[in-house]
Amino acid sequence: MSGAREWMDRRFPLTEFLERHITNYPTPKNLNYWWNFGSVAGIFFVIQVITGVWLTMYYKPETRLAFDSVEHIMRDVNYGWLIRYLHALGPTGFFFALYLHMGRGLYYGSYQSPRELLWWTGLIIFLALMAEAFMGYLLPWGQMSYWAATVITNLFSAIPFFGPDFVIWLRGDFAVGDATLGRFFSLHTTLLPLGVIGLVVVLHLTALHRVGSGNPTGLELDKKGPAVIPFSPYFITKDLWFISLVLTCYLFFVFFQPDLFLEPLNYEPADPFVTPHHMVTEWYFLPFYAILRSIPHKLGGVLAMFGSILILAFLPYLDRSALRSARYRPVKRVLTWLFFLNFAVLGYVGLNQPFGTILLLGRISTAYYFLYFLVLPLLPARERVKPLPKEGEL
Amino acid sequence: MKIFNLLIILMLFPLALRAADAELPKLDLDFSEAALKRGEGVYKSSCQACHSLKYLGYQSVMTAEAARSAFGKAAPDLSLMAKARGRGRQGARYIQALLVSYNETPEKNSLFPNIAMPPVFSKDDPESAQKARDVAAFLFYAAEPLAKERRGLGRYVLGYMVLLTALLYGVNRKTWRSIKTNRSGKNTP
Amino acid sequence: MPPRRCAGRRNQGLAMEEEKFAALNRRDFLTMTSAAVGLGGMGLATVPFLKALGPTRDIIRAGVMEVDISGLKEGESRVVMWRKQPVFIVRRSREMVEQAKRIALSSLRDPAQPEERVQRPDLLVCLGICTHLGCIPSWHPEKVPGLDQPGFYCPCHGGKYDSLGRRLDGPPPENLHLLPYRFLNANKLRIGTEKFTGYSENIRKVQELPRA
């Protein structure tokens, strides 16, 4: 057996790689469960790819055939219903993990130097994933699929001068149709998952391994010091058990409540002549949908929506406090928890029609969302902080 | 661990949303084999005239053109109607409620005002409530014929996952125990 | 990871060692069990994906068909497509039945009694695929080229079968394969079954459809 390993090592840095990046990879001892969500997101990515490959074997990317092909999968393909539900509920797990993962970054200052590239590659993954989910949603060709694609592609008509022509080019036709379905299918199954998400995840992990994980104290730990332990077996066992827990919840929904996360209206085939009364998007887009709808100006709304994601990229420069972690910064701590709560409120707003109280709430929440980022630079000069622990005490 | 508990709650929160679906009257639906058979009979006698059920192989008698000229709209296919009108069993409840909500007012139906579909059961039919229940149950089945298999397999899968999670949790605790009790020493690989 | 022991505390050290050893064993047992359960589960999890590649339910449902044989004349053969494969249905004449009985089993490469090949002597139902390399043989009600009796002849490599589809000459290794069927009445056959058991469905001996 060791002969085989030597044969391999002479030709390929396998053992060296495994030891450096997994077995002996130095990880802070004091990581809490907020640090588990990166690997959870990774697992959902794998689930989506595998189930996606299988669905592509039976799905037909043509407007006349798409809806029926999905029902064919549900009713005729052996275990097709399982593969379909796994794939349809996967994004819920994926975005759930991703929001908690990003929230950890926000709270513990993981975006600060020297982790800017880690943060930015993460944002690219987030954006790519939103595009991926959006395109995937068109494929079943249900009522909500069609109209969500129509509304969201229409957003780009807000661009001055080029907007309306750009939308036609984007759709490949004057309205969402076969041309749109074809390109969304191609990008959703080929370029985006592997070319973008896969590639950028590799870059993301590479950046991580260069600087090492942050930790709840925000202290930059000595990689050979007492507060750091090898990744294996400690974080392998921790990751495995937590992933198992998350998958248990996920599979509960897949087997017993799959329709809880699926929009009922999407079980109706797309009808270009009838717009649904109540346009809803998938839950993970709701907060951004709320931001979009809270600005009464078309272009303004679009800019606010994209801006709400892009502003995250500026965090390394907005927050230059010497203390990374909100644990020791009482003001940032409260503001950040409020930010999370506010995000949930925005989600609730996105679920409801933008009138009256809901609209007002949405505007207040949108305002708070952006104010949070604008307040951050002002904090270091003014806040009273808690004392940091010593590295030896960890 | 406080945050950990919060996460568990977060993961199961969606279940609470389900309980919030309390708009429709709580009507009892029977999903037994007998009810499904009766429901299929009701579909064939009362619905198939206008509504196809294509994924179960039933064509409608009336064409879409004829329906449009008679009622203003083509009668939609019913294969997925139970799923299109509500999550879980809510869709079936909606269908049942719709069928018994016809009245004499100008709005024609108290649940769906100005509905294009005419009343299906006659007012004097004593079995109309039962028929509505049965056809709703049948349409629920038609929307996902393999639902029973899904739940059956689900029991095994969830049982297995709970076991696996418990085992892996145990392994993790054992692994970390040596670290947690080791206060004085360095971490030797 | 065992803690460093001071030299003077050997007894205490030993007790701690034993406890560590016991703990390790417990962890090992637990780890072994978890690994077994986990790997077992992963193995089982592949099953739906593998099964999903198999024929879908609608294909299997289409694999049950009824054939009307009332118009089939003596000596005539008809081909129907079943599961995308040709099926021969032949009305055998008295002479064909007698001729087939006269063939000695020992002379056959793939010996089979007439009773193992047909439910009723006057009707042959078998797959129309040559067991050599898969061409579709042709039916010769008078004489197969090169023989003095009726049967099937495969033009690709010269395989020859009798009127029961048994291999008489040429490269084919086996008799023409059989498939499950049932007589609904004298004029109607039901061939194929919904339960797809794979290729191990008995192809060598005629079997009746279950009376489901």
C-alpha cells in the first residue's frame, strides 16, 4: 500500500496536498457553529450538481415540452419525484447556509484585511448563485417561472438609452420564449455551475487557505500556537455531524413537506396572457425584492437592489476597526443583530403587496439596511470596546 | 450553544408557517382507497365533460374552443389543480370548498366571485357534499400519485438520518473530549 | 492524545492510560459503527439514482399490448413491435407441428421440447431477433433456404431456425427467445407484463402471464 503511495507521490503532490490542506491544516480551536456553514453550502452545491445532472437526462428545454417533461420526471421516471424534490428544495438549503455563512462574516469582521479576496470571491459566488437560481426557476415553465423571468429581465429596461434593446437581446426575443429558455438552460447547466461557481469556489478556498480561518475573537492567531489545532480529525467530525443534522432537516422537508417551499402557482403551465395577481419570488430573493419595490423610481429601485449586494464589497474599507469581531464591540454587535432582524423584516415585506403599512415598513427597512453600512466607518472613533482575550487563554 | 439552539429553531421554523394556513374552513377529507375510487367516478361523470386530466390519460369531451365560447375561458386541465391551489392538502380543501360554495347571489360563488365555471352539482343533490369531498381527494391523488411511496420511503430515510446524526455527534464529542480536558498541554499532532 | 506524565506518578499515570485506552476503544467502536452506517447509507443512496436510469413507468406500461390474431392464416407469420422489439406470431400448420416433433433433441444445439416453446401447438410467439448478432430473420412457410422444412432464415450470416424457432443450423448459439403472453380468448393475445424483471425474464421456456 505504501508502495502505491510512493508511486503516486513521485508523480503527483497528493499526500503533500492532503496533509497541508486537510490533515494538518491549522484551524483555530475556538470556532463556533457559525463556521460550519461554508461546508454546509458546499454539500448543497454537490447535491444540486448531482441531481441536476440526472434531471437533465429527462428534462426537455422547449416551451412546448418543458412542463410535461417535469411531470414525466415526477410520475414516470423511477424515483424521479425524489430527484426533482431534492433539486427544487436544494436552493432553500443552499441559501439558508449561505446567509448564515455571510452573516458570520458580517458579525465577526471576516471581510477585514487580509481576507478581502476571500470576501470578494464569496460575493461573486453569491451573485452567480442568484443568477443560477433565477435561471433554473424558468426551466419548469410554470406560471411563476414565466412571469418572474419576464419581470426580472424587464428590470434591465431601466438602463438609460440601451435598456429596452438590451432586454430584447437578453431574452433573444421580444418576450420570454424558446430563445430565453434555451439560453437559460445552457447557462444553468453548464457555464454557471461549473465555470463560475465551481471555479470561484476553488479560488475562494485557495484564498482561505492562504490566510487561514478567522475566529470568534477576531484575533489573528499564530498558526503554530496553542490556539490552533489540525483540521483533522476535529473539524472533520464537527463538519460531518453538523452536515448530517442539516441534511436531516432538509430531507424531512423533501419527503414530508416538499410543497412548503414550492410556489403553488408554478404548478400551472405558463400562460403569456395571464399575469398572476400576486407575484412572489422564492424566499431567498424576498429581501432584495422588497428593496426593489420600496423605491418609487424604476431605475432607482434597480440600482438600490443591485447596490444592496454590491455595497457588501466595500465592507473591508467601510469597517477598518482594529477589532474585527462584534463580540467585543457592543455597538456593532447590536447594530449587526438589528441588521439580521431587518433582513428578515425585508423578507416579510417582500412577501406582501407593496401598499400602505407594508410599503412604509419596507422603506424604513431599506433605509436601515443602507444606513448600517454608512454608520460602520464612524464606529471605531467613537465606540467603547470590550477587552480582547489573550491568545494563550483560548 | 445558545446560537446553536437558535439555528435549530430556524431550520424548523418553516413548519410553523404551515400552521398559519388557516384561511379555509376546516373540512375533513378522506383519502382512503374507496374515496379515491368514488372521486374518480365523480370526475368522470361531472368533470370530464370539460376538464381533461391528461397525466392520468383522460381527455375532456369538450374542446377548448367550445368551452371558451360557452363560458369565456377554456377549462383548465385538472391533473395538478390540487397543487396549484394550495400547499400540501390545502389545494384539495380549496377544491372541495369551491364546489360547495355555489349560491344564488350575482357573484355565483362565495369563495371565487364571478367564477367562469358553472355549478357542477345540482342544489337538490343530497350527495353533493360527499361528491365534492371525494373528487377533491381524487384530484389530490392525481396531482401526485406517488405521494404514498414518498412518505413511506421518507420514514426509513428520516429514521436512518436521525441515527446517523446521533452517531456522528457522539464521534465528534469523543474527538473533542481530549482537546477540551487538555488545559495545560500543547497540541501535539 | 495522552498527556505528559511526570516520572514520579506512575500509578496515577497508568490509571489515566487505561482510561484513555478505554475511551479510545469506545471512540473506535463508535467511529467504526458511524463509518459503517454512513457508508451503508451512501451506498443505499445511490440506488434511486441508478434506478432512475432504467426504463420509465410509461415505457413499462406500454410494454403490455393486445394482439388480434383472428385474421392470421395457417402458415402465415405476423410481426408486431413490442418494447421496441419485433415479435413473431406464426400460425403453425399440422405438418409444421409434425415435422418439428420429428427433430431429434440430441441434434439441437439448444435442445428444447415443443411443449417448452409454445402454449398451443398451432401458435408460435417469440422474439424476432436472431440470437447470433441481432438481425431480424425472415419466415419461410415452405422451405428454409438450404433445408427441407419450414422455419426462419437469417440473411446476415445464414442462421436457420425451425417452425418453433429452434436453432437448426448456422452461427446462432440459442433458439429464438421467448416472452410471456396469454390467450385472452381464441382470437386475442396479451403479450408482455408490467412487471419488468430485467432480462432474466424466462426466455428459454414459454411462460404464461400472471393472471393479475
